[in-house]
Amino acid sequence: MARGRAVPGPVEIRAEHDGHAGARQRVDLPAGGLAQPVVLQLRPAGLAVGGRVHTADDGPVAHVHVQLQRKTPGADGAPLRQSTTTDEHGAFRLTGLAPGRWQVLVSGGPRLKVRATRIVELAAGRPEPDLDILLAPSPAVRAQPAR
């Protein structure tokens, strides 16, 4: 993070704190500085989604990447993407999510050619989704020489 005098022009101001949803605001910084303070309001962590990633024989899939991408646009400053990895039991949980549609992407990494996707709708007052995700191998793609 840069410290000291800011260069005039467009800047994004962000605020984060444990247990709270992040906030951000874009402002055009004039040469003389801002005439009014920028106020960012941090809200307690928002909604959450969790679940378990497993194989067809119900075995846990440990240490795979789980990413949520926000599909509902919003100017609320909430993150558009969050990610984590599954634990040794294939379990994961992401918190601080805004209401709306989220795409869940699960990938096995470069050595495990598997992937799963799902759309989940999050809303205040609804129970936290507990996703059951089957991670199956992708069909092999083979290149054939041109004739």
C-alpha cells in the first residue's frame, strides 16, 4: 500500500476488517485534495455458503479450489469473487457474501483434470446453502495430427 501524497486522478479507496464485508469507492482525486471526506461503511459479514466436494463413490476431494463469482451486479462495494480450498474432508465455507446469484466453480488443479459448476442464489433470511458437489473427471481431449 502506498503511503504519502496521492497523485491526482481516479483512485479506488478500500476498507477491510475481520468479520466485516469489505467496502470500496472510486473517486476522482483533484490536485488540491478532496473537499469532503470519503465515508466507507463496513457492514458485519454478509451471507455464507458452504458444502462438501466428493467423488462418485462419496470420497472427499481434499485441497481443491472453490471459487464464487458474483453474477448479480451491484454498486454496494461487496466483493465480486471469493475463493478457498477444501479441507481434508472435502468441506468448504465462504462468508461475507452479498445477496444475489453466485456461480460456484470447483476445479481440481493442473494435475487433476476435473471441474464442476453450479449457480446458487443467496438472500437474507434464507438458510445458508449447504452444497453437495460431485467432482467427476472431465472427458479426455486428444489432439490428432492434421492429414
